[in-house]
Amino acid sequence: MDCEHDSELKAAAKLYKEGKITIREASDITGIPLRGILHEFGKVGICIRYGEDELKEDIE
């Protein structure tokens, strides 16, 4: 991962941990596909919150 993506990933991870963005928004911010964000967050021990609202958003 290049330096630009690394800083975007760190910023998105911080916002996600603070509950300010969703996992989908983290994916959009970083330009990393959802599956990649799940993998990257998992590598650094970030617990994924996936609620009913996010499920509905992903289905649409």
C-alpha cells in the first residue's frame, strides 16, 4: 500500500473507531473495496460494526 493510501486508511480507521463513519464510508474515503477495508481493519484489530442500517444500505 502506498503512502497516500496508508494515511487515508489511518484517517478512515480513526473516524470509524470513533463511530463517525460507516465501514462503507471508510471504503469510499480510501478508494479501497469493502472487502479490502474489512481485511485491512482486521489486520490492525479494529472490530467491525455492521448494523441493520448498513445492511439496508448495502442491499440498495
